[in-house]
Amino acid sequence: MSEHIQIEQRGAVNVIRINRPDKKNALTFAMYTAMAAALRAGDADDPVRVHVILGVPGSFSAGNDLADFVKIASGESQGEEIFDFLRALATAKKPLVSGADGIAVGIGATLHLHCDLTYATPRTEFRTPFVDLGIVPEAGSSLLVPARLGHQPAFALLVMGDPLPAEAARQGGLIHAVVGEDELEASVFAAADRLADKPANALRIARELIRGSRTDLLQRIDEEAEAVRAGLKSDEARAAFAAFLNKKKP
């Protein structure tokens, strides 16, 4: 489905790796589709006990590929691939462990809110410049981040677009641990293997109790999706994207 999403089964661990380093792991519709399919296939596969999501050194993800945002803005697409992935992520039946190094922007930041354990390197910064692009937070982040950080830190991250360094994210409870760049994947796989070795039914029930009902979260994801679609068609968003693209030109 996408050459930029690598799927590997490592024992009982379903590994999903974002691998588009030349574009800082910006996500296309095809990449979202591949990740959603990998999550659902792993959930349906009894030998799989844990999902792991990784990027590449220096880039977890720069967020959504802007060319696909333009397709939504023009009416060429509804971007359902994005929101289908978010629903698959939010409702994954098996534990999710992620590892982030370096760039973690937009969905590259909010994805980790749905993970049970996230490890990040000291150079990782989580950024959500949604409002700067004329749109709104997504992935249920407008519900999840205030619940964990409180209103003002959440406002600074999601509305002001202030970067959140890895250590501050750990202190705020958004991620589990900060580890060295050379320790990142070993830490992620060690955690995944520990989870895979636990009694499956007890693990499932404990996780469901901790996570709680997904009803409100899924409703918020859908509300955000409609607001994102509407925002992308606005004059504000067109101006913001034009300014961003002009700034990127040499």
C-alpha cells in the first residue's frame, strides 16, 4: 500500500516503521492507509501481542504531507484516510509502544497520545502548529492534552504552537521516558517484549480499564475532523499554506 511504511513481525511484536526520510517522514494518504491496515491486521492476528510504531533517526514525523492537505482544501479528497487511521489508532486492541527521535510535528506529536508507552530522545520536540496553518487540533488532542497537562500548558502547545521538549513532555505525563538516541529502539523493544510476555487476558482487561471508554474520544476525533476539513477550505488556511510554502522556497 505504501513503500514508505515498513511492516515487520518481530516475534509477538508488530512493528510499523515510518520510512520516508527524504521528506522527514511526512505522511501521505497512502501511508495512513498502510498504517491503519497494519494495526487492524495485528489486532486480528492472535500471535501478535503488541504494536510498535517507530520513525527514522532524527525524524519521527513532520506531520501530514501538505500536498494531501491541498487535496482536501480543493475538494479533491475528504482525507478519510487520515481519520480512518486515527480511529484505528484510538481503538487498537493491543498495547501500543512508540519511539520518537527528533522531529515530531502535528500527527507526529499527537499520535503518541494514543500509545501506552512512548520513549523519546532528548533532542525530540513535540510541536502542533495547527492554528498557524488555519486549522485546528486533531487526533483527539483537544480532549487528551488538557486532561493530562491542564488548560494553560495545553493551550500553549495546541494553540500557541509552542514546542514541547521531550523532558517537559515526560514531566507532564505525555510520554513515558527520555532515553539516549542509541538506546531508543532497544528501550522500545524491551518494553514491547515485556508486555508480550504478560498474560494476554489480564493485560487486555487492565489496559481497557486504564484507557476507559473510547466513546467520547471517538466523538471528539470526528468533531475535530469536520473542523479540520472546514478549516482547510477557508481563506485563512489558504493564506497560511501559501506563506508556509513561500518560506520553504530557497
